[in-house]
Amino acid sequence: MITHCDVIVDLQAGDTGKGKVAHHLASTRPYDLVMRYNGGANAGHTIFVNGTKIVTHQVPVGVFHNIPSLIGLGCVVHLEKLQQECEMLHSLGFRAPVFIDKRAHVTMPHHMDEDSHDMTIGTTRMGIGPTYRDKYARKGVRAGMFDNTEWYSMVDTAKLLGIAPLDYGNTKTYDTVLCEGAQGYQIDVDWGEYPYVTSSHCTIGAVALNGIAPRYLRNVYGIMKAYETYSGFKKTFIDVDNPMFKKIQEVGHEFGATTGRERQVRWLKLDDVIQAMYINNITDLVINKVDVLDVVGQYGVVWNNDTLLFDNRTEFVEFVEETIRWYYRHPLNSLTWSTSPETV
């Protein structure tokens, strides 16, 4: 029976360092299960394990800490890419079990083919949108629809995988769960800047959709960066040719973990972040990559449609913290400024 659940939520448009935070929590807290609650192979977690950089796309970080990991029913699964990822992790010595909820939908070859022709939204072309569309059109393919023979023929590393629902009758040993999200609030299919959104639910509500009642929620970790990025092209990212933003992109290595494409950069939109904090009921806040702004020597905030620039970190940090604490009004357990890509 689940007794406690901690959640990681991205307060921006993804790429904020959620994987690093999930890795830290899984290594320092006694979790029985780590669950990914949305998205598919379009996501990318870049983390460092013992100094080694590892990029995952579908497998939750529990596998790095010998904690069972579950790809939840809110996710879509690309079986071939999952096999490759599991083989890579297995070769590195990570052998914790990875389960897939039997109700998670599977990305099929025709989904990939259809998505490869996208020229408008700027998707990762991983078949995510078409897979979710077929899910809601009630003509999708669920993981549980495969029998064992079909499953093993598609995934050679079957000993690393299973199909297991997150039903209360089957989770007696999973008392404490860490839920890690993909993408972010600003590209949530409902709350994001439509149509420049992903196809899944990126807010805390997605955790309940995966079968964990709100009463079990404990800490909600909101993750953001000291500036903002968007993977793809969005017209509302004004002044994208600003040389300062180009410098931030280079110093911050702002290139997609999944596609490798450049990310657009802009100053931190504090209004949007505070709204995201309210909707997700954030209890702990982590602000990553402030050291990138240290290198470029400029700090910026968009507040009430005005751009405010700061020449030093102290003034920038004071303004951001005071504004968040005044307008959010809910007490935070912690507010952490993080600089290293390897630690929180």
C-alpha cells in the first residue's frame, strides 16, 4: 500500500534539470519505487553517475540506485528504443527491474512515420503526438495487449522488463514512491502555450491519473532554470537573435538531449513560474544553472511584461526570492540555487 509519494514537476518548458534532482533524491531517500508519469522517448534525462554522463529517455532513475522503476500508464513507450536503453544500462552494470504499466500505450512504426513529416510545431518526431492521439481516439495499442511471446520477440532484454499495473493490490511493498515527470508546465497540453505544447499532462494532476491519490502526496519539487529555453521554434520567444541569448545557449550547452537541436533562450518569466507553482502546489523549489548567468555576466527577469536586468547575482537572487515568497504565499520547505550539472 502506498503511504507517501514525492513528485518532481518542471515549472518551465522542460530541460530544467529534473533528472539531476531525481537522481539526488533517489540516492538520499528510502524510496521503494520510482515512477515516470508522463511523456515518452521524446524526453531526455542527462545525469552524472560517479562522474560518468548518462542520458536516458524512458527509464526512470531508480535503476541507478537499485530501486524498481515503473513506466506509468500516462507514458507512451517506444519498445525498440527502450530495449536499446536497457541494454546500455545493463552493460554499465545497472540491473534494477524496470516495469511498464500494462495500460501504457505503445508507439508503433506508423506513429513514427507520421510524426516525421511534422513541419509546424517542431516536435521531436518520436511519434509521441500520434500515439497519444490514438490513445484518446480509442484505437491505440496498450502494452498489456501483447502476449508473452509477442513481448519477448520485440524486447530481447525481457529479463529487465515486465508488465505490471500500479494497482493497490500489487504494490504492497511500494510504500514510498518518487514520481518523476517529463517535459514541463509551459508545454503541458492544457496549461501550455498552445499549440506549442507536448501531448501529455505535465502537471501534478498527471500523478493522480497514474493511480496515486492526492492524499498520499508529500513533497512536490518544482524544478526550473535561472533563465528559460524552448526546444524547437516558438514565435513568442522575442528577440531570439540577441547575442546575449546566443552566449547563454553556448555556455549552458542548450541543445536537446533527444534531438540535439538548439534551444531558444529568453530571460526568466517570473509570472509564469509563480502560476506554475500555484497549480502544482510546490513545497520545495530548485533553481538550476545560475552559474551559466555568472559566466555571461548578465541576469534578467521578465515581470509584469517588463524586462529587468541585473549586473550581479546577489541583486538577481534577492529579487527572484523576494518576488516568489511574496506572491506565492505558501511556505516553502526549501529554495535551492543549484550551479553544478552533477549535484543539487
